[in-house]
Amino acid sequence: MLLLLGLALFAGCENSAAVERTQTQLRDVDFPRVQALVEQDLANHQAGVVKAADKIAPGFSVSDPEKREGQVRAALRILQEPKRGIDEFVASPMSFLAAVGLDGVVIARDRDPDRMKGQDFRSRFDPVARALEGTASTGLGEFYAEDPTAPSSWSILFAAPSQRDGKVVGAVLAGIPLSRLAQRLSRQFRVEQKAGAPVWVYLYKGNRLFHWDTPPEVDALVRDPVARAKALSASPAGYSEKVRLQGELQVYGVFPLALLAPDVGTIIFRTPE
């Protein structure tokens, strides 16, 4: 009996130590790595969209609307091709690159079918309005699905002014959906992860959760937006939680990503080792 009690106490101590190590890993290693990857993507696309706006500027001067649309769309595609395109856009998680006229209306995006064409993005997205005023800008934007019952998507928007002879003639806009950014983070962690249990990386914005290829049972453990908001109000810099998955102890950390928006952050899920 004493031996069994001693083994149980030893196992409990081992579990406690493993949890503490994992909490430290989440806070001091994993979260800074997520921040660094996001900062890298922000810097790359901020620089890339400025280059794109400069390269595509002549296209805004084509007088025939149909020819302008065709030429601009072709140019937007070329800007993303290896060797011929912009280095910062290689292996990019962005989902679109679009040209916006001086009136704030989208001339074309980089593919067909083109649901963006003809939409007024100046009134919808602040980064576009600022770009058309002459200042490159980054911010979040919400896009709605054709199906009104489907959830909207959120993207990081990068906009830069196109200028000719010192005057703004239009703007270029790039977007990275938070779902694609979550996918990029998850894939990168898989590449960097040593042998062992997988690491799951999520993004959240307010009540919404964005993820890729994550197990539904893990999604259920980290999804509760009410509990997340309550815990963050008590610990604004982030917190960690212990949970059980199929009887096994797990740990996840929740950390705000203020560089994106006040209500955006990441959730990183690990198995203690």
C-alpha cells in the first residue's frame, strides 16, 4: 500500500513538473515564435504591396475600362509568380491581390470569377481609404459570403497608393484571411516541431476561432469565447489552462496579438512531456 501511494505521489509530482515545463514553453518559446512569424508576414506584405502599387501604376492610366481591367488583372497575377513577381509574395498566405481605382471601386482582382470587381472598398475598408489619400496602411477587414447563412471571414488588409507624376492614381490591396494565417502558423510549427505529440495553433478574433486541420475534440476544449474573455480580463497578457483529452493531461495557452488588433490572439495547445 505504501509503495503504491509513493508511486502515485511520484506520478503526481512528475505530472506537475511536466505541466509547469509546458506552460513555460508556451509562454516563453511558442508565443514569441508566433509573434515573430506574424511580424515577418506583416513586414513582408507591407513591403510587397508598396512594390506592387508602384509596378501596377501605369495600368490605371489605360482609358478603355475593359482593356484596363484585363491588363490590371494580368499584371496582378504576374506579380505573384516566382522569378517574375515580387519576392515578398512568394509562398504567401494571402488570398487576393486587387487594384482599386481612385474612386474607391475595385477595378479587378487577380483571378476569375471576380466578385470584388465593382465593389466600393474605400467606404468599406479604412486601409483602402488611407491608401487613396496617399498613405500605405494595414488593418483588418470583414468579408461576407454569398450565402447569407455562412459566417463572414476576417482578413489582414495591406493597401498602398499607386502614384504617377507625384499624384495618386489608385491603390493596390492584398489580403491574408485569419484562417490562412492560422494554417501557415500550424504548418510552420509542424515543420519545426521535434518528434513527439503535435502542437495545435489557433487564432481568435473576439468570439470567432480560426484554425486548420485541428481535431474536433481539441477545438471543443479551446472554443469557449465566454470563458476566454473572462480569463483574459483577469490576465490581459495571457494565461494557460490544464485540460484532459481522452484522459490525458494537456495544456494550452491563450495570448493576445495586439499587433493585429485588440481582440485578436493565438491559442497554442500542447501535450506535456
